[in-house]
Amino acid sequence: MAEVNRQWRLVRRVEGMPSVEDWRLVEAPVPTVEPGTFLARAIYLDVAPYMRARIAAVRNYARGVEPGEVMIGGAVARIVASRAPGWKEGELVVTDFGFGWQDYALLRPEAVRRVDPTLAPPETWLDVMGLNGVTAWFALFETGALRPGDRVLISAAAGSVGQLAGQLARLAGAVPYAVASTAAKIAWCREIGFEGGIAHRDCEDLAGAIRAMLPNGVDLYVDNTAGPIHDAVLQNLAPRARIVVVGTVSLADRLGRPDIGPRFFREILVARARIEGFLVLDFEKRWGEAWARLAELLRAGRIVTRYDVADGLERTPEAFLRVLRGDNLGKQLVRVSAG
Amino acid sequence: MAEVNRQWRLVRRVEGMPSVEDWRLVEAPVPTVEPGTFLARAIYLDVAPYMRARIAAVRNYARGVEPGEVMIGGAVARIVASRAPGWKEGELVVTDFGFGWQDYALLRPEAVRRVDPTLAPPETWLDVMGLNGVTAWFALFETGALRPGDRVLISAAAGSVGQLAGQLARLAGAVPYAVASTAAKIAWCREIGFEGGIAHRDCEDLAGAIRAMLPNGVDLYVDNTAGPIHDAVLQNLAPRARIVVVGTVSLADRLGRPDIGPRFFREILVARARIEGFLVLDFEKRWGEAWARLAELLRAGRIVTRYDVADGLERTPEAFLRVLRGDNLGKQLVRVSAG
């Protein structure tokens, strides 16, 4: 065991696009194991768009991180010392939120789930078998009310939720289409079953490109980004279109400032469209339902995911900024130890 | 019977706020009664916000009126000559859309409903017993999923749909709040059971006024207007808020041009709010359900409606413009004949 616990602590709440200077790496003592707890060492740390809102000064659905605190985040970790009955040294666990950007965390059993590496590989527990899996599942099948034949457009389609949502939509008899930043990402999307896609960084008329690809409109839009992609979709709604607002990553550089742009009330009315905010925590009691199915699909090789892994705890803020800028291809993780 | 049929014909499709010059009054011959039809003479003509979109150059959910055609609109009318079996001279009928702004219309039975004046007074068949009744009913109880205790905010609350929605919300155990243009309208709203209200023409900070009135936020917003009132509500969403987009009358002067303003994706996400476009025609097969209940409520005196009646066919465009500007108090009608 190392002598120190390296931790990324938040320096300040952030208004515009965050930068690596908004956190600082400190060395703290490795915590002492108290009765009822265990100490775990991170293998993979999660970095994900939801974290942007946790460091913003504005209202959110969950408590934010205060300056001076360790940055929030999930991890797959190995127990290195335990005083919690039933939890043994060497076992793998995953925390969805409560590990933090650090080498070691002192955890209580109720804060973690057991990782069964025979069921699915360790990294998937921060992805398909973690928040991304249940986000894609409930966004499509509950809030999105997906039906066979739906033309499903997915933004940030090569990202963690997007790549999974596209594959699940296809498995459920719908036809997924991708919007992603680059042609390389669109190529990956096609490889895993998307019917088509648009690389929006090269696209001058996104609304027109969507119209050309989907002349009868979008039935279901899984909105991971907000911003200009949302605007383009609102001009291409099929009757009874559903828009599930899963994330707003394109607003990362302006959280707390007004987002000014075109509104589409007539389009919403004419299409009788439904726009609905989605928060995966609302489905927490039912996550197990989805994971049971997702584990089967993973084992059967019917869903694949791609990872973009940064090496070393010291690269964690940088990896997070890659996600906010859309520079990652696949689910972004940080490898902290060999495990 | 008069020798001529006065008709308001559309001069042009309209982009900004319409003016009376966008129609012209012509005299046409009274139509000859063909077999299977009857001739009816208007008593009341309807003027309503939905007509704005029918004369716009932009896409809508229904066919528009072409220049040279008689302007679309419903009417309560009396049969003056009939060659349709089972439909007698002297009987009252109502058409929801297909009468037109004119003295006489030649109608087929399938285009009308019978008016039973012992069930509800003639004018109510263009209101509670007409499109407004079913709009308020299905917007609240279907799309809006109203529940007892909901704080329901209603824009254009003293208008035809608004006044009814407020009373129905109260009868269903919810607490209705009004937004209307003037203090006189708010006073009327309070009289019929709204808990409180805001006169937005005198209000510099509408979002703040809503926050002061409803510190825990809006559970259900019946959006008859779009525009700045919508924006103010989006800053005051209760968790799981529902916004039913019923109409966009505040956009009457800019249909076909982009509506630029603040967007509220984070607020939608954080509140897990649902914004849904509403079109009463989607519920057409079920209108009878609502009218049966509404007739009972009317007869029991449990709902009241106020009418704003312009006198004479020649005032029809002017009466319509009053509605678009929000100058009417209560459901706007035009009295064309004594009946």
C-alpha cells in the first residue's frame, strides 16, 4: 500500500468551461479503516458530463462539490483492508458517485455494489453495468417510450450513453441515427449498428442534413447535448415526437448564463411533440431490472462498448475536459492502478 | 331570407400581426340547397386564436385558408332550408370549423352537431360545449395529468380556454393561478375561483412575481401564449412539472419568423419537466365524454363563462384581432343575427 492518498480537490465553483486549474492535486494520508468500513484502491475512475453541473454555481438536482472538497466521482476499486463483515480484502466493488477523484477511499458497504468479474469485465461496471447502462435503458424504454420502427436520433452518439442507446434502440426494433462531432465517430457508430449519422463539426446546415437523412422526421431524440443539435432536431419533428433531455454537455461553457437562441413552440404544438427532462436517479429502485438484461446482452456479445482510457490519476481533470469538449471516442475512464 | 350572403374573404397570407385589411367583405349569392344539404344562417360566429395559424404562410397541423377563400370558422346557426332527411328548418346546429365568416353556409349533416338549447344555451356550443370545453378538459386531465393539489398556472387565464381550465382545475382539487394582461382580467379570474394571479402588462419581473406567488414552483402550466410568460414559468418549475403547449397567441405577430430568446434545458432536466404540444383534434373521438360532464357542470351552475360579444358580421376581423391582442375579456364571439 502507498504511503499517501493523492486527491484532486476542487479549487473553485466554475462558470464557463472548466480548466485543469480548477482542481489541485494534493497528498493526504491514507485513511484509517474504522469498524463497519473498508478501504478500497481505485482501478478505474469515472469521468462523465454530469460532473460539470456538480461544480457549477447554479441550482442542480443534487448537492454540488464545495471548494476544498475531493471531486465527486465513481470508481471500480479493489478492497485493500476491511473491517466490514462480509467484505473481504481482494474483492472488487463499484461506487456510482461516492469514490472521488483519488487513489483510496474509505467506504461503507451501502455505498457500493459488488463487481462480479465473471458476469462482466471490471470497466463495464462504470459503463453498461453502471450509470450509462441504466441511463440509456430508461431514457429509451421509459421516458422515450421507444417503439419498433421509431427513427431514433442520438446526439453525442459515440459517447458513453450514446453508443449504448444506439445499440439498444436497434435491438428493440427501432432505427438509430447518430449525431457526433467527427467523421471518425460516425464511422464507429455505423460499425455498431447505427443506420446513418452526421458529423456536426463539418456540417454547416445541421437542420438540413437531418432533413435529408430523415425526411419523415425524428420520432425519438435522445438529447445528450442541448444547444444547436437540439435546435436542428426541433425543426425535424415527426408527429408525436419525443425528446428526452438526458444531458446538456454543449452548455458546459455557459452554465449559469442564459442560453439564448431560437425557440420552437409552434413546432412542438404542430407535431404534438413531448420534451421531457430525464434523471436516472429517479429510476434507482429499478436499476437492477436493466442491469440483469444488459449483463445478458453483454455476455451474448449483442452490445459492445468502446473505452477511451487515460492513464494515471494525474490525468483525471484533463480526461474530464476531453469529455466536455467531445474529444473522447467511447466511454472515458481513467486508469489509476493495475488493480 | 336576405338576398345576399355577406362573406369575409382572405386577401393574403399574413406574416406579422394581421390587420383588418387582410380580409375583404364581399356579397355573394345565397347558395342553392342541394339534395343532402341544408342552408343555415349564422347566429354567433366564432373567432379564436387557432385561426391565426390558418392564415400563416408556415406549416401547420391543418390546411390553411387560401387567398380568395372565405375565412374559416365555426358558428352556431339556424337551419333556414333543408333537403337533408332528418334535419328541419328552424333547428339549431353548431359547426366547429366549417361555417366560415359569412351569413349563410350550405352544410352537410356530417359537418355539424345538433344544438340542444335545453341542455346548454346556444352561445356555449362555441365555448364550453365546443372546442374550448374539450381543449381545457383534455389539456388538463390527459396531457397535463392533473392531480389534486397541483399548483396550476394558466396563461391567457381570462380567455376562452383559460377561464374554463381554471374552474375545472379547481373542481378537480387543484389550485389554479392566473396570468392575464390586465388587473380587470385577474379580478374576473379571482371571482370564478382562481387562487391568485398576475397582470403581466404591469409586471416588470414576471419570473420574480411567479416565484413570489408560488415559492414551491408550478406543477402544471397550461400554456396558451408561449413567449415571455412561458420563459418566466420555465424559471419556476416544481419537480416533475408539466407544461401543456395549447396555444402560441403571443407569437401572432411573428409566425414564420424565428422566435429568439432564452432556452431552459438545464431547468427542464433538473426539474424532470415535461413540455408537450397539445392539439384537441387528437382527442376528437372522445370529445363526447368531456361534453357530457361539462353539460352537467354547466347545468349545476358549477362552471360559468363570460362572453365578449361583438355585434354584426362586419366587425368579425376586428373581433378576431382583439383576441390576438388579448383585448377581449372572456370568450370572444360575433353576433350575426337574432337567431
